[in-house]
Amino acid sequence: MSGTKERQGGRAGQNAQETRRRILSIAQELFAGQGYAGTSIADIAGRLGTSKAALYYHFASKAEIIEALMAEPLLAYQRLADAAASGRADAGELLGAVIDTTAELHTLIDLIGGDPSARAALQRVVPRSQEINAALTAALTAALTAALTPPGPDAAGPDAAGVVRAHAAYAVAKNGTLALLSAGDGALTPAERSGLLAAALRALHG
């Protein structure tokens, strides 16, 4: 009997996860087509084929839905920051990873970044986003300092110019990727990726 209950519980959990994924997929499509402010919970529930009450079982509000959508990009960049913080990061590898991650997630990033109402709904996640950006630029600053300063007890720490160059390189990698993808067909060519990485490294090294 207990085994049957466990299987039923497992299936219920899987069904709930699948429903959440469908809600997020539908919400992303609707937000992209008619904007965050122009999309209601009723719109999402109607496309899902369920009631608003059933949808509220999975998400308490529309803001909670867009926060869940934002969780994927935040987690991806957090992983980059964690990897960079684990040791001396190679600037080229880190900037390349920023380009690749941004390219993979550009549809969602563009959706949120281009919709003022969506950005306003995401105020609760802004501090975390800022922390991740700070961690990535700090890793780039450390990589630049390590490349320019011989190791040892008298090794210099990052200077103001290095911090500025790290921020510039990060902006080239992330915002440059979004700009190219928005202007093109939604995919980076190897030549475009190579050009972006070279530009980001030039911004870093001056």
C-alpha cells in the first residue's frame, strides 16, 4: 500500500512540474507577444486550458511567474560567477562563457530587458542580479591583474583603470551579444562570436 502511495505521489509531483513548465512556456510566449502588462492571469490560464484558481495553485501572482522565468538566466550567470571565483579565471574563457550563455538565453533576456513593466515586476531579483554582475566583473578584474602583475608578496591589487576595463569587457561580451542577435537571425556565427570575444579582450586589456 505504501509503495502505491509513493508512486502516486511521484506521479503527482511530476505532473505538477510539467504543469509549471507549461505555464512558464505559455507566459513567456504571451509576454513576448503582448507585453507583461498586457497579459493577464486569465490569458495564461485560458491558453493553458485551466481556471485561474488552478493556475494560482502553482504561482501566486503574475510577478511570481516572471520571477520564475528570470531564475534560469540568473542561475546560468551565477554558475559562471561561482566557477570564476573558484580560482584564477582565464579572462578569455570567462568572456567566451558570458557570450555563449547570453546567446543561449537571449530570447528571455530581450523579453525582460525590453519591457519596462516586466523590469518593474522584477525589483525583488535586482539585488541578486547586481551581485552576480559584480562577481563576474570582479573575476575579470582579478584575471587582468594576474596577467599584468607577477605573483608574489608585493603583487599589486586591482587599480581603478582595471576595474573600468573589466566592466567594459563584460558589457561588450553581454550587450554586444544581445545587439548582434537582435539585429540578425537569433544565432551567432563563429565569426561573430570570435569578433565579439576579441573586442571584449581588447576592452579588458586596453
